[in-house]
Amino acid sequence: MLLCVSASHRTTDFALLDRVSREATTAAADVIAADPAIRGAVVLATCNRFEAYLDVDDALAADPAASADLVFAALAGSVGEDAAALRRGAEFLRGDAAVRHLFAVSSGLESVVVGEDEISGQVQRALAAARADRTSSSELERAFQRAARTSRRVRHATELGAAGRSMVRLALDLAASRVADWTAVPVLVVGTGRYAATTIAALRARGARDIRVFSATGRADDFAARYGIAAEHELRTAIGGAELVLTCTTRYTVTPDDIPDASRRLIVDLGLPRNVEPAVGQLPGVELLDLELLALHAPLAERGEGAQRLVADAAAEFVAEAEAAPAIVAFRQHVLAALDEELVRARSRGGDAVTEEALRHLAGVLVHTPSVRARRLAAEGRIEEFVAGLEALHGVRIEPGAADATTVTDADESAG
């Protein structure tokens, strides 16, 4: 069964989440090692959420608090006392609720900026990391792959996909009232990481042309050449020439000493921990926006009923498939056993490859419709009817644990 331990910006301090995101590099492996009842773990740790998705046996799933104890005890090895603080803001979800939460997170419905487009990639990178560390499981693979598919459907079928939301875009939306002409405003980006690249793309989409970059790591020249902008090598001078400053780095903190004069400028701090000391916002002529202030302006009303409905339907479908899987596997095995017997007879009578292919195709046809029906009945809460019918018509009994529910996909219904 899937279990989720979740702490997000809604209940937990941004700075704490950011520290955990940088320190919890071995969290999934530590959790797996904590108890053999945990079959798999995928950890998603970003600056505004910590999620541990676990594949656990039914006994452990029956006590989410015990699972949470294991997660945070394991996490303490890498993040120390922050693990206890993280737990105070955590919630625990299991089964259907954990699946729906994963799909909602991947679709951006639980983000600071609802519908933001970075989170889906972050979710899939968390899965890739679990694969690399050998902490994933077949059930987690299936859930995360379906989450990615659901995220794409949400973006294509609802208004959330149209705007290309992100914290950077929200910051620029708020800055727009202070910018008379994006083509003329001098902009400084502090940082050269992935977020800086996203920031430059968002600025160019607004029409910004005078974009410069500063890096405390000496990477400004290479970054500037890659993105066709100008490099700056002294921060105070660079800020002096900019009306809009966006910081997105973990390497440097802007202080009042870095602000050269009292000229009017807007500084947007997109970093965690803070890239800009709060005292900077008290300087004459300086307006400071940071992530906590941006979160207050995030468009909560844009959740969108259509997106929520798609996520709910996708989660219900996923859960129904898992519930129907043992019966589908049992029926498929029954048909394949009969197929094998017929193939032996056909070969003994001189049957050729065309005959064998026809028999395999027929078996696939026989399996397909009952499998679709089983999923539909499971979604309606009537899978027991299918199981009873299977035993009555074919003498096939579904024993507990007889089939691995994670192994059935649409492709598996082909008998060939």
C-alpha cells in the first residue's frame, strides 16, 4: 500500500523546508534501511515541500504514525534536529488519499503558485533519483508514471496549462505595476543556476532586453555567453545600474552595504535561504519582495474545478485498477494455461505459425473485455461481483496475495 508523509509551505516554515531539501540527499535509502516492511521509498524535497512516498506492507500501513516515526528517525541521520521540526508540520496519507495527493502535487495543485510548471519535473526527478539509489518499487513506479500522465492531461485540458505558472512569473506579474517599459528597464539576475535560467526566459517573455548577471562563483561569463546577456563582476556596481534585481542563488546574501545609493529599485528575493537581508527593504527607495510575501499573493482562486476533477478521476481510476488487478491476473493466467494446452495440441497435429498466432490473438481478445469490465466494476465498488463470477464460471479463485497488483497494465492483456 502507498503511504505519504507530507510537509509543505502551508504548515511548515520555508527556511526549514529549504534546509531539508539540501541536506536530505540519502533520505530514501535511509528510510528503506529502517524497516523491511518498507518495500520502496521516493523522496521529493524542494524549497516549499517535503514528501516521502512509501510502498509498505499492510501491517505497517495500518499505523501511519509508526511509518512516520520510521521516516523521521531515518531523516534525523541527515538533517539532525530539523527532522523533529519537520514532523510537527507533517500530515500522513495512505492508500487512495496518498495517490490523489501525489497526482495533485505533480499537477501543481498543491504548489505556492497553483498550476506552476516546475513541479512535475521535480516529481519525476525524485523518481529518477530513487531508481538510481534502488529505492523505488514497482508500485511506486506505476503511481509516479500515472502522476506524470495526469499532470500532462491537466495542463492540456484545463486553464492551468495556458499561463505557464511559476514563482518567477508571479514575481514578474507583481513587478509589472512598477515597470513602465520592459524593453527599457535594466535588470540584474544574481545567480547562474537552473532557476536563474528560468528567470531569464520569463524576463525575455516580458520583452526585457537589458539583462545582466552576477555570480559569486565566477560563472557569470560562461552563463552570460550561453544566454546572450552581459556579465557583471562586482555586485555593488551591478546593483547600482539596475532598476530590477532578482536573486536566485544559495551562494551569496545581499546586504545593505551592497546597495550603492538611494535610487528607486525593486529587489525580488527568490532564494531560500534568503538571498537578501530584510534590512535592505528598509533602505530609502528600495522595495523588497521575498518568497513569503510572494506566497501571500499566490492566486489561490485559480485552483480550477476542472483540474481538481481530472486529478480525482485519475486517482480513482488508478486505485480501481490496483483493486481489480489480482482478479485480472488470475483470469489472464487461466486463459493462458488453456492457450498453452491448445498450442501443444495444435503442434502435435502439425499446426503452423499462422495457427499459433491466431490462437494467441483469440486469447488476447478473450482477456481484454473482462479486464476492462473488472476495472469498471472496481471503480463502482463492485469488484466482488467480478470475483464471484470468475469463480462461478471458470472455477478460478482469488487467493490473498496470489497476484502482484503492480504487474498488470493494458499492454499485459495481450496474450502474445
